Amino acid sequence: MMTTANRNTINISGKAIAVIGILLLLLVGTFGMFILKSSPNNTRFVSAQSDGVSGSIPEKCKLPSGQDINAWKEHLSHHADTEECLEYFN
């Protein structure tokens, strides 16, 4: 015999909660990537590690890991031997 209290409760197993959580993380992660890529202010995260024409960029011109692209461009412009590297960072 069911009581009124039992009819108003929902039983969810731990596996169902885990599956729902994983699906939500995948959904948020997927849309988060698209939002970051389409943002016009994400120049800080731009990586110019390869040139579309030649397929590679000279080692001295590569953006160091964790370096801000604007700071790197400014650094390159101060040195005569790396000034030509600026063409890789339009």
C-alpha cells in the first residue's frame, strides 16, 4: 500500500546523477569552446604556431607557451633579427 509521501518523492540512483553530470559537463565544454572562438576579444589566447602558407613558422618566431601575443609582438619589434617575424602575427 502506497502512502501519500511515497507518491511525491522521486528516487534517482547515483549512476543516473553521474550520467547527467557528465552530459552537462560535455555540453558546457562544447559550447564554451565555440563562445571563446567567436569572441572578438580573445587575442590573448591566439596561437600563431603555424603559417597557413608554408606550414611552419621559424623557431625564433614562435609564440612561447603562456606568452601574451601582444607582448610577444612588441618584443619581436624591438629586435632587428626578429622583425620579419611580425608577418606571422597579422
